[in-house]
Amino acid sequence: MHTYFQEVQKLLSHVLEKEHVSIERASQVIVERLQKGGVLQLFGCGHSHLLAQEGYYRAGGLVPVRPIIIEPLTLHVGALTSSVNEKDPDIIQSYADQFNFHEQDILMVISTSGRNNAPIEAALLAKEQGIPVMSLQSLAYKEHPTRHKSEKRLEEIVDVVLDTHVPVGDGLLSRAGMQYGPASTVIGSTILNTLLSQVIEKMADQMDVLPVFESTNVTTNQNHNNLMIAKYEGRINFK
């Protein structure tokens, strides 16, 4: 039981040591964009889409965060279907209207391997519109060739890389020749929430009312949350 905890703790310590500079840089870029009225858009496929949802409408979480939901790329429409669609070179163009970029937005593309078509196309779509792009990925996969026609991997396109350092195959444990104990979600979630917490702390130095959701399970006063929703509902669907 304890082995997985120990391996996760070891990996988290390694990530903190190696990625604190990148997290600081990414947080500064996000703060600058949010202060100008932008929102942070999150995109991922399959299990990476779970992390896109992690940053959205969370108690204690940053308000101006928008997950990009393309149904054929989500697990609930079918795991095999999602996996096939992530490799489709045309699917992002078919759903380009779901990104809805504004000038001051920023995009985070979440993709553990950084080699499939949909995440790379999403990054390119943002870059074409002048939107800064960061990735949440594992550079352990960098020797695995891209599937994209540009012959570029995700980290070659984005402006900032946040490396999860998750091993190829995702699992931290192995037995009888099988790898298990996947880590990309727990490590990715920790990096994401560390980043968003850093953003909030930077914004706290400059504003009195922070764009952070209060828990509806703790307070019955919804005034703050209602004000936050009213401020951003033109960009983010909270319904």
C-alpha cells in the first residue's frame, strides 16, 4: 500500500525541484493576461481532459478558467473512441469554434505524451491567433516521434513547458512485467493547482477582491460567487 504513496512523494519532490522556475514563469504570464481581461483556457483529451476540468469551477479555485470541451475527445463518449479521435489530424479544425479565443486569453494544452494530433493542432490553432500557449506534459516521451504532419512535438510549439516527469507508460510501479500505478493525473493536478495558487497569490498583491470561488458547502452567502459568475459568464459557461 505504501509503495505508491512513496513513489508519488518522490516524484512530487523531483518536480518541485526541477519545475519551480517554469511554474513561476507560467504564473506571471497568466497573471498578465488575466489582468487585461483574458481567461485561461484548458484543453486535453481522454484522461488529460480530467485535468482541464480540474481547474474549472472549484471551491478555492481561480474563477477565469475555461475547459474546452470537445465531446468526441472525452472519456464519457467512449475510451476507445476518444483515443482514436485524439490521433485524428482533422478533428480540431472541425471543432475550432469551441476554442473561442479572445486577444488576451492564454491556452494550456495537457497531453502526457505530447505526440498526438489533437493536442498539437490545438496549440497551433492558438499560436495562429497570437495566443500564448503552455503545455502540461511529460518530456520523458520526447524520444517518441510525433504523429503530426509538421513533424513537431508539442514542446516544440508551446511557449512554456511544465514537465510532469511522469515515466513513459505512466505507471510508477511494476510487477510480473506489467507497469501500473499511473501518476499523470495526480502529478498533473498538483502542478496545475500549484500554478493556479501562485497566480492567485500574485493577484492578491494587486487587488482587494480575488477571483476565487468560495465553497457553497461552507457558506450560504452566495454574493461573492454570484459576482464572480456575472463577471465572467460572457466567456465561461457556468450553467
